[in-house]
Amino acid sequence: MRKILAVTFGLLFLLFAAFQYNDPDPEVWVPIYGAAAVACFMAYAGVARWWFFVGMALLYLVAAWYQRPPVFEGFMFSEVGMRSLNVELAREAGGLLICALAMGSLAWLTRQPLRR
């Protein structure tokens, strides 16, 4: 289960990073999603401990808290562009929460003994 989840989230975060090419600040978001992808592939290879993923999850949670919009207007998935700054901040905070969820799941799964 750990390896399937690690590869799935790793590929998803690589896709997230690739989608940042037309973002106004890709130098911020590509490393954020790239670090999440690297962490997922570390989980796949079994080279990171559970506490590493807990730390990553906490960092992403704190970042999501600071990135949250002052007024939540939704994510507006039907629109590609940015309708307002609040929508863009909600999308960015949502991406950080997905990263935190993935890191928390990997922390849980790496604490479990491997079943073969």
C-alpha cells in the first residue's frame, strides 16, 4: 500500500509542479511540489523515517494556514484563470493541504511494519 500511494502521490506532485510553468511565481511553487514528489519517491524507496514525513506534513500545514485566503470564495474549478486573489490563495492553500495529507499518510504507512 505504501509503495502504491508513494508513486501515485509522487507522480501527482510532479504534475502539479509542471502545471506551475504559467503561474506568476513558479520559482516558489515548483520547489514546493518538487519537494513533495521527492519525499514520495523516498517513501517508495524506503529511505526516509516516519518522523521525516511528520515534519514535512507539519511544514505544509503551517504553509497552508498562512496561505489561506482572508475570504473564502471557493476554488472555481470551472475556470482556468484567476477570478480573484481569494480564489488563487484558496487553490494554493488547497495544494499545500494535499501535500500535508500525502505526507501524513506516508508517515503513518512508514511506521507500520512492512508486510511481504
